[in-house]
Amino acid sequence: MEERRIKFRVNGKPVEVAVKPNVTLADVLRTELGLTGTKKGCERGNCGACTVIMNGKAVLSCLVLAPRASGAEILTVESLGTPANPHPLQQAFIEHGAIQCGYCIPGMLMSAKALLDQNPNPSKEDVKKGIAGNLCRCTGYTRQIEAILEAARKLNNS
């Protein structure tokens, strides 16, 4: 298969990569760009570990063929914060003990960010729907939901 050069923005920075038409955005982010915060789980769109924000919406990057990202604005978990200055979502996840093994957390954070970007005052039901595509095998989701609601409160008060 012939490669094609595509340009898009990742975490605010312009990038240009050569991709084959059957390569996924998840693979490009991880392999070509070194953004390994985006996890690969099921690679079938069932677990949400690969969730990123594309043009303002949460998407499963394992299901997005890389050429479809041409011209897009992509945000990965690396865009959120740093260890020294975590994003309010990251801080809330830490404070609420919402992280166990951590594998699902990058995708969960990105789904939560997309939700809060669109709905800054979500209800508990809104949060449940917002993270419904993210499978966590370690928890019952209660702590993640509480953390997202807490982050929403903090973001609205800043």
C-alpha cells in the first residue's frame, strides 16, 4: 500500500507524517509521534483505552484510520497537565483514588475532558453516559464519577 503524507495538529502542535491508508490514528500517535499515553487495549472499539479528542469530540483512535485525521485537531492525555501541574481532572482522580492499574485512565480522562468541555455542569447521569465507552476492569466506576464531578466543580470555580 502506498503511503500518503497527512498534516494535522496534536496537542496544539502541527505534525506531518507519512501513513498507509490502513494504519490507525492510535498507531500513528504511539509509534510515529511517541505519544504513548494513548493506550491500545482491545483494538476493536470496545474498551475506550485509546480515547482521544478529535475536533472537540471523544473518539476511539483504534477505529479512526490515520488519513481521516488529515486537517484535524487532536488532543491526547499528554495535553492535560504535568506531574508538577496536573489538570484538575488528573488531580481529582488522584484525590479520589480513582486510579488502580491505570491502564484505562488516559482514555477515561479524555472522555471526561470532552464531556466537561461540552457540559461544564454535568449530572451524575451525564458523567455515566460520558464515560460509558470506557471499560475499567479494576473499579466499579464510583470513584471516577466522583472525581469527574469534583473536577467540574473546581473548573467552574476557577
